[in-house]
Amino acid sequence: MKPVFIPKYISAYLQNNVHSAAVLNEIKNAYQVNLAKGDPDISVVMPAYNEEENIVPTLASLCNNITNLSVEIIVVNNNSSDKTEELVKACGVKCILETQQGITPARNAGLAQAKGKYILDADADTIYPKNWIDEMTKPLINDPGVAMVYGRFSFIPIGNTGRVTYYFYEMLADLTRLYNNYKKTEAVNVYGFNSGFRREQGLQVDGFNHPPGTNEDGYLALKLMEKGFGKLYGVSHPKAIVWTTDRRIQIDGGLWKAIGKRLKRVLNIK
């Protein structure tokens, strides 16, 4: 069961003084102690375009993950004009530049630079619980028949929609995902801010490249399955639920329009 309200361990990252030198130094130390333990087993790849307001809490949540594995974080600066890159480097995290604008070239650039056996996809406006890295990679490590994992998420309201309203919307979304699994394709349930796969397999299917009218994350899932690398695995453990801002819903016109679009997709209404 998803929580109705934002847990305290998540909201703790949404503080007002996230850009202070002390906070940035704490994140840098946490990264070195908790994750960067040598040659990386896992690469967390995160595109970023003008994420000055969001990326520090996101990096803080990732760097405070608890794992015995070695993890590198790669932020792909996709032509930001604000302080995104400066803040990333102040946190001690690798930042590379991708000048071709767009989520697909940004994710491909991160994949090309990654050194880990496993790739975890993240976004710069999302808070990750402390067990996220382990819970997401566990199925890939333990089962060679799993080609890609994807997880659950909840919304952090930044607009006028309240958290309780989003709780019920998320319940509806979970039902539509179950419908997709049985009536359509599970690949449409894969989101780029909460998924993972094996690096070598991703490279073999041409990374995140996809035809017009499709999304880079779901199409990668389809390619991995069609190549025979295995099945998709939905990580349902509560410790793996990530919290992402609702800005995409706000950009698309608000919650009611989002509900309408979801229902149209389910019912195949153009």
C-alpha cells in the first residue's frame, strides 16, 4: 500500500537551504562513503536540463542510499543555462555535457559513459528512498531472465493539487498498469526515472533510440524483450517507491487532463 502522505524521510530532503555549502559538502561525503567504493557495479544515469531547483535534493537522496555495491552517479547536463552543472560538481558527482537537446540523446550519452554492469535510470526532480538502489538491482543480479526492472512512484505536489487527491489518482494509475500487463504490453509501464537494465544489453539494442510516436524508456523495454534478453520485472517493494514532482502533469494541463489522457490510452481512443 502506498502512503497517503509524503513520508518524513522523503520530505526531509525538501528543505530550503539545499544550496548551502554545508549541505553540498555533506552530499559529497555521503557519496564517497556510501556509494563510490571502487570500480562501479552500478551506474545511476540522470539527464538534467536547468534543474538548479531540484537536483541537489535528488542527489542527496541517492548519495544516502545504503548498499554494499559500488555505485557511480552520472549527471548529463543537456545544455543547462543555470547552475545545474556547478551544483552537481559541488556534490562531487560526475557531470558530462550533451549538446544535442532531448531526453533520448541525454540518456544515450550517459549510457555511453557508464562503467557499471547495471544501469539505473533516474531523473533530477525525484527523491529516492535509501533502499532504492538495492531493491531495483536485486532482480537483475539474482535472475538472468529479467531484462529490465521498473518501479512504483508517488507524486510530490508543486501545483494546486493536494497530496490526498494524488493518492487516489495513483490508485487509478496502478489499476491501469495492471490492465496494460494483461491486455496491452507491460513495457508502457516503464518510466525513465525509475527503471534499470544491464548496460551491455542496452548497448546491443541501440540504447534509448526509438521511432517517432514512442517513448525512449518503454521502447527500450520492448527492444530488450524482443532481443530475447528476458522479461520485465515490476519492483513492488514499498522501500523502492520513489517520489517525483507533479510538474509534468502541470505542464500537460493539470490532473483532470492527465486522467482523461490515461483513460483514452487505456480505451484506445484517439
